[in-house]
Amino acid sequence: MAYEFKFPDVGEGIAEGELVEWIVKEGDDIKEHDPIAKVETDKAVVDIPSPKSGKILKLNFKEGETVKVGETLAVIGEEGEKVEETKEKKIEEKKEVKEEIKEEPKKEKRKTTSVVGDLEESDEEFKVEETKKETKEKKKVLATPSIRKLAKELNVDISTLEGTGQGGRVVEEDIKKASKGEVPVEIEEKKEIKVTKKYDLYGYVDRIPLKGIRKTIADNMMRAVNEVAHVTSMDEIDITELSDVRKVQKEVAEKKGIKLTFLPYIIKALIHAIKSYPIVNSSIQGEEIIIKKYYNFGIAVDTENGLIVPVVKGVDQKGILDLAKEIKELADKTKERKVDLGDLKGGTFTITNYGSIGGSYGTPIVNYPEAAILGLGRAKDIPRVVDGKIVIRKILPISVTFDHRIFDGATTSRFMNELKKYLEDPSLSIVED
């Protein structure tokens, strides 16, 4: 009997992914654990392995389409085995939509007047979208007996809920939100052709689907803005002495094939500053502030697809050169879209270096659910007054955005002063490697 391979949850609570590439085609023989497709989800592209050996009978999605967890990705079976009609329903629906478009009589071109003059309509000015929505029938849901009992007590129809737990499981928070009227009845998309014009009132436009990494970033940013009370403090740090130290160690690093930037030194200084003010390394969970006793720093990486934040784990246990090597390796994997999902999770504090592109100050958004983020500007040689004389010093502008629910501006200022202390005098602790 043919086996329907349903798209699995490849991360923690992943709901969907974009099919980037099929590695196999219909008719291919496949062995268990061999990769069959590449799917982009949660800012990473991952290989999807086959759960069994057999022949690929059907591929249910096209490259570029979004696959939801639980939908049949492919059908695997034996030579000559037939795919049941019900298993091809999704594919047939797509064909019907295409046929509808083909059979539609060609319309005469006509002109539409806008504020910039006449715009001639053409076949290229239209695209097909799936938009119509309707109430979905009751369905089976994953939930423990205690959750079902709670739903009954609060008079909540559990079959109308979309669970937020692992694998779509309904959890206590889902029931409580529904009892307060915060969760609408689940809706299902139904295919309908909609004509979308490629111009607006003022002229021609391009329409770019908000999906993949860009959609993930958009969702995360809105969540952070809605959940975090953002405040940003700014300061300058004199890293002249640190720059001299780096020049010496840079030569040693190059002989080992390691590119040594200022970032590992900043991480070392951050560890000392955070240990002095542990609240900076925390997050809010419900009615509690959770102070982390481990130090995993996210490093924002600028890629062609958007900003991605891989996490360097256990930074307090690594030396300057080890940090430099790991940061470079993670950044390269991230830019090549080969970073592992595990490397994108578990962060306690984030660093974003917009100074590598240009600019001095910024107001970075906290990487939710963390409590703070450090923004680094471009270090510049600037005249400063030292001991009554004007001298040239290398100045690093910094910005720290923090969650005002967790700690205040006074704590942030003291934290930044501690960071300055270690960066302005590298002999204190950060040159032990």
C-alpha cells in the first residue's frame, strides 16, 4: 500500500515551510533516510529525509510553494502501485484552477486612467491568488484528557482550536484564550481566482510575496514590538588600547588561518559586564523573570535573504581565537543557508554589528524573548581631549536596547559603564588567550 509522507515538524513548533528544491523526481527509487527535498523553515534550509525505502509515486507540491506540517509532501510505494484518488485531491484542485484560467476568454485590452495618465491593461497585469475563506468543519485535535476536561468546564469547543503546542497539540493557554473570546473559529482557505492589477492609483508597481525568511522576520519583529517595552541607551567607548592589542594578536591568528575582529573581545567584555548585572541575561515567562546562568550570544548575520541570528553557545567557556573561528564558521554557514536549526536557538543575548556596513548609532529591536541587544557602530579615529591635550583616539559607538519591563535605564547605564571598563582597559581580563 502506498505510503503518504506527511511534512513533519522539523523544529520546535514549526507550522510550515517553503519547498525550495526537490532532490528527487517522480519515478525515482529512494532509500530510507535519503534526502528527498530542501525546505526553508525558521530561517534555515533543511534536508527532508525519506522515512522509508521505495519509489516516488507522487510529489504533491511545486518548488516555491508553502507546505504546512501534516500535509502530504510525497507518496512513496512500489513499482506499478497506484495512488488513490483521495491522495491526489490537492494536485487535482491545482489543475482545475489552472484550467479555469486557460479557458477564460481573452479580454480586449483597455485603458485605465490614473493620476499619472492612461495605463494600458495587459495579460501580464494579472495574477491568481487563493483568497476565499470558509468555516472549517469540526476536526480531531491533539489534547490530553485534562485539557479536554478544562475545555468542557470553560464551555470551549476544542475542535475549533488550532493548537500552539508541539505538533499542533492544544494546550491550557489555547483553552483560556478561547474562553475569553480571543481565538476565532478556525478558517480554511478555499481556492478562488482573484485578479490583482500590477498598478495602483499613481503608477505601475511590483508585488513581492511576503514569505520565507522575510515573513519570519516580519512575524518576529511584530511579536517583539507587541511584547517588549523597547528603550535604547547610547554611549561611546575608547578602544584605542584594545586596537593595539588586536593588531598584535591578529598576526598570530592569521598564521592559524583565523580572522580576528573586535567581536570576540567585545563578547569577553560582555560576559564580565553581564555577570555584574545578571538581569541583562534574562527573559520574561508569564509572571516570572528568568535569569539565565548560561551565556549563549546571538550574532546577527546579514544575508541576501535577510537578517539571520545564529547563536554561539557557551561563550564564557571559549577563548578569543576559539570565538573568532566559531563566529566565522557560523556566519559562513548562515550566508550559504546551511546553518543547522539548532544553531538558531537558545540565545540569551544578541549582538548586531551594523557598523560593518556603515553608521554609528541605531535602535536595534530586542530579539524576543531576550531582555537586551547590543548594537555596534563603526569605530572611527576621532580627536579627544586626554590630560588636557587633543589626541586622536579610536572610538566605538554603541547602542543598547533593553526591555523596560525587566530592568530600568539606571541598570542599563551601569551595565554599559562596566562594558566600557573592560573594553577600554583590555589588560583587566580579556587578553588571557
